[in-house]
Amino acid sequence: MRLCLRNVEKLFKFIGEILDSSKDNFLKMVIKREWIDFSNIIKDEMDNSIQQAKKANLDLRYRAFPGNTKLWGDKNKLSSVVMNLISNAIKYSSVDGIIDVSLSSDQNTIIFSVVNTGLGITSEEIEKLFKKFGRLDKHSEIEGTGLGLSISYEIMQQHRG
């Protein structure tokens, strides 16, 4: 029940961000910064996604390398980015596929990565994905709005990522 309520809350926040994007407010997004540990955000989103991955018969893996993952950022916005990337990996992975989520850092940079065993995309297609309503023709049968990655991109720009 607690997991369901957390997911509804996150979905509600994500819908708010979609509505913001429809007003072209990407650059005016309010960022409520605080000191957070990015690894906790990833762990929470992994916990929220594990059942979805199992249901799709996918192996969802997480590796964290030692290092400082604390940053001055907006926990809710960064959580929606992580949620979007992991849920996209689940949505676009091939059956019996693998999703590798990893986190590492050096002195000044946190590196978060999500890699899946999906169809893959070309370098030309990458540009389209980060534009509002950008969807690939080869994925037209998969449900989506084409806003998630553009919102995630803008959130990461606001965090200098």
C-alpha cells in the first residue's frame, strides 16, 4: 500500500511537470534545492521499479561505486528524471532483457547510467528524443507522450547536468 501511494504521488508530480511543459515553462521551472544524496533517490526508484521489471520478465540490476553522491538539487525533480529513465528502459527493453543501472562519481561529477537490451537508437534519433513530443516511429506501438525525456533533459540542465 505504501509503495502504491508513493507511486501515485510521483505520478501526480510528473503530471504537474507535463502541464508545465505545455506552457513552455521549461526554463522557468522552480528548483527547490537542498542537500541530497543522489544514491538514495536511485535506491527508492529501483525499489519502485522492481515489480514492473519482474512483470516484464526483465533483470533490473543496480551497481553503485564508492564515492560522494551528495549534491545541491531538487529531490522531487531528480527523482522524476530517474523514474523516467528506468521506466523507459523497462518499456523499451526486449523480452528477457537486462537493465543495468549504475552510479559512480569523481571529485566534481556524479555519473548515473541506465543501459538496457532494447532495439537501440541511432545518433540521428537521439536528437529527436529530447525534443517535446519527440517519439521514434519504430516505437509508435509503445504508449507514451514524448514528453518524459524532454522534461528530464530540462531538469538536468537546471542542475548543470
